[in-house]
Amino acid sequence: MGKLKENLAKKIPDWRYSYRQLIDEKGDHVTSNVTIEKAFSGMRGVKGMICDTSSVTADAGLHVRGHHILDLVHIKPEEVLYLMLVGELPNNEELEDLQKCLHSRSEVPQYVWDVLNSMPKDSHPMTMFNTAILSMQKESKFAEAYDLVISKNDYWESTLTDGLNIIAKLPAIAAAIYRLRFDKGERLEHAGSQDWSESFLQMMGFEESEDMLKMMQLYLMLHCDHEGGNVSTFSALTVNSALSDPYYSLSAGLNGLAGPLHGLANQNNLKFVLDIVDHFKGVPSDEELKAFAWDRLNSGKVIPGYGHAVLRCPDPRFTAFMGFGKDHISDSEVFDVVTKLFDIIPDVLKEHGKAKNPWPNVDAASGSLLHYYGLKEFEFYTVLFSMSRSLGIVSQVVLARAMGLPLTRPKSLTFDALNQL
């Protein structure tokens, strides 16, 4: 991790100074009013965290280190990892250095394969994925350094080491789970590529395809981060604030990502699209699809893939996927339905009047691309999301330790106490 660690070490002193200066000069300024309604709404919209890796605005969506996500669609997951950590995109030399670093750490301990092989054959892929990560906790350099009572100022270094060690192994672990869980044959060894996404596809057993590689690089980059308050990242940060090492923290966060209201959403949306294709025996007309949507809404059901807790515009990650699909996908009823839904559903939801945000989120398109390229095992989709989100979670816990952020411990109130307010 030579250049990455070196460049990060140069940045951290200035970041620490800026944090301390802000607290000293403006620490008593109010960032948010916490009302009783906010307390009952999962703290949605309460501004009470620090996250420098990314930000999300209601009218423009995701920005990574100040770059709008649509300006980053050409970069690789390794590049977005470097960007989140250092605050700058890597040059060719820095990218190659990071790829070599990850490649050199990619060998998975044999006991991980033993653990996965001993699990029930019908285990959920996310259970297998998170268990594999947690099983490697004995390798933690942070836990080892903490036991040696190192300085708090140095916590970030062993956190970074752990994070990169984990990220390096995720392609092999995820690919092995795919092959084991869905009867694709024996586990495949690393084929030698230093490209994180390409080595993943090789170990999954997919034939070489430039388009599929570009799709996978895009997928693993786009899902990298979404501020600090989403369930998976917030959970990981909370656990890490107790100085639990990255193995404990990442596994905890990804358990949250397995939930239906978080990472599971993309597979549910694809099921919805496939149901439409099956119902109409192909791509419906605009009138048929509009009537189908109204029937669904009138029966009390939602339209999967539309609406978002923060966004009030089409999710730019959706826009990126749609742009890729229009350039690379042809003769796909599934993608045609996704396109047609985007043309019709926002107006239906506006007319319906109950949706705060009638626009599509990233899940409205992501599954259709995976399906087109032959990855049709729905239960595996959340593992892909987890691989990508691990980049952001690792970046955030490294920076949290570098900045010395304290234990997360919000105050809770009883219902009676709230009534008395």
C-alpha cells in the first residue's frame, strides 16, 4: 500500500488540524433540530454525523469527495477507493501501486474455505459472505496493535492494513460463494489479473467479455458509498467506534445491508420487472403498463425501485446504469421494461400523490444489467452490493480512526419522557 499510505499520511495532519479548529471556533453551532417527529422517524434528516467520503443532495444525488457520481462512471472500483481515502483520484502509477497491493494480499486462508464448505448448502449467500469476513478476524492487525497499546494517532494505519487485507480477498470469497451456493462447479483459483473486477469475474467462471467487465466495474464503483447514515455504513461505524476492528465492523455493517429495506431492494425490483414480462408475455404497451401500475397502487402495493429516503430527483446511479444499458444492451425485454417504467411511473406516482419522491433509485436498473449478462441468481445480488459498499465502509472507518472520532453513544428517551416535553 506504499503510495496510498504515504499520500494518506501527508493529508491526515491537515485534516486533524481542520477538525480541531472547527470544533474550537464553532463547536457550539446548531446543525439540526431534533423534534419528537424526528425521534420517531428513525432520525431521518437529523444532521448528526461526520462523513467526508461522500455526500448526497436531494436535487443532485451522490457526490464522492466533491465529484458528482456521473463524472466518475469511467473509473474503476480501485480508483474510487483511493479517491475516498485520499481525496484525490490516483494517477496511473498510484493506481497500479494500489492494484499490486491488493493482488499481493488476495490469498484467502484455507480455514475460510473450510468454514464455507461446512455451512448448510442452502445458506443465504450474504450469511456466507459475512461469516467468511468475520471468520478472518484472527488476522486483524488493528486488534494486535491495540493489544500492544499503540498511540491513538496511529490507529488508522492498522485499520487501513486490515481494510485493504479484507478488500483484497472479497473477489475470491464472493466468487467461491457464487460457485458453491449455486452449483457452478469447483472453486476457481485466481487467474492472475490485478484488476479487482476482472479477477472477480474470472473466479466466478464467466467467459471474457469486455462489455461485462465494464458493467461489473461500473456496478462495483457506483455502489461504493452513500454518506454515513445508511444502515450498513452507520452500523459499521458504530461498531468501529467501540474500537472493534474492521473485520467485526464490516461484518456488522453488511448484516444490515442484507435487509429488505437496504441491499435486498435490487433483487426485489428485478422480480417485479420479470413479473411484468411474464404477465404480458413480453413488453407491454404504454397503456397496459400504466393500467398495471394503477392496479398495483390501488391495491395498496408500492412500485419497487421508485422513491428514496433522501433523493428528490432521479438517482444519478440509475442514470449511469441506464446510460450503460442504452449503449451496450439490445434485444432485452427486461431492459426494455425498465426503460418503459422510467417513462411512465413518475407521472403515475405524481398523479397518485402519495409518493414524496416519484423518481427511480439505483435499484430500478441495476438488476436488469446483471440479468442481461447472465448473472440471474437473485440472492447473490446483495453480495455484489456488499463488495462495493465495503470500499466506502473501509474508507470511512480508516478516516474515523485517523480523526479520532469518539464512541457513538446517542441519548435515548422513554415515551413518557417525550410526552413530558
